[in-house]
Amino acid sequence: MGKKFPKEIKTPEFVWTIELNEFTNEKTLNITCEKMNQMEWWEFMFEGDQKINLDKINAEQSNLGDLDGETRQTVEKMMYDQRAKASGQPTADEKLKKDKLGEFMKAHPEMDFSKAKFC
């Protein structure tokens, strides 16, 4: 039976490789994946593994100005979403979906959305 991640990951970004150390003949399994919820730390890599002491993790502080444009946008969006969730407000993606749905509903007044269930 295979190991399971504790939370959902973005499957297309999942990559694994095996590296062989030529000097010691030891093999290392490298796993690269992106968490769906990047706002949380996992307590372990796989279900059933020993817990990681999250108190010992020292998240490196950096200045947003040091980041390239795309990375900076991603970090700013994550910060916005974290604040929104903490205050019970919709995240940027949730707000965008709601706005697009509102635009669609305005553009199609002939459609009856009164019994529609939105997820």
C-alpha cells in the first residue's frame, strides 16, 4: 500500500526522482510537489510518519522588494488571501468568481438562477 500525503496537492506539479550517490552507493528519493493550501505547514510528509516539530522551523523573513515581479505578486496575493480568510472575507479567487458570475447573470437576464446552487 502506498503512502498518502496529509493534505491535497496540485497533482500536475508532482515530480519524484531517485538519485544515486556514486561514492556511497546510497539512493535518495526526492519528491517535489505543490500544496493546494500553501498557507499551512504540514506536520508530516506522509500520513503515519513521525510528526515534524513545527516550532523549530525558522521561516526566513524577506523584503517583498527583493522578489521578482511574478513571485512578489504571488506572495502579495497569499498575504491578501490570508488576511481575508482571517476576517471571514472571500479570497481573491472567490471574489473573482463571484464577480464573473454576477457579470454573467447581468448579461443573461433571461436565465433563471433562483434555484441554482453555487459551490
